[in-house]
Amino acid sequence: EWENRWYYVMGPPVEKVRYVPKPMKSHWIPGGPFMVFKAPPSANNTELSDNMRAVWWYALRQWLPESDYDLDDTRLSFEFYLNQDNLVFVPVKLRNPPNEGI
């Protein structure tokens, strides 16, 4: 359902899903390593949009290629907004994991 598509999903994080009214849906985000990038505080929605775009650019175009990690495209990236804490979560995996059993 999620393959080869871009989705923007909104909602609060919850520990348990008890009731989801139609047409809403719940989505579980699997665990694993994430790199977390924080956007600077924003004075308005335009600035927030610009700041988040800059964080995504930095995460994917600068930090990731220079790191020891690759994007784990089997899991979802997501943004988290709470007051002035605007975070980008990028799922990653080691680029060259150690060989087990050698």
C-alpha cells in the first residue's frame, strides 16, 4: 500500500490504539535506528516550511552521504512537531555492517 508513493500523515503519537473513527487510520512505525534532526524555531508557517525543507536537504544531501549510514527505505521517515520542537526522523541502516560469524 505504501510502496512507490509519497504520503503526508498527521496525528498524535499514542502508546495504544483503542478507537480510530472512520475515515481515520492508525499506522504503526517500526522501531530501529533513526537519525533525528532538529529544525530551528520558526516565527510563522512560511519560516517553518523553509526551515523543515532545509533540514531535509541537510539530512539527505549532506549528512547522509558523509555518514556511515544509508537511508533505510523499508521504514517511513517522519516529522514531529511539538511547540518549537520540530524534528525530522530519518530511518537509517549501517552502510557496511560488520560480518557476523567471521
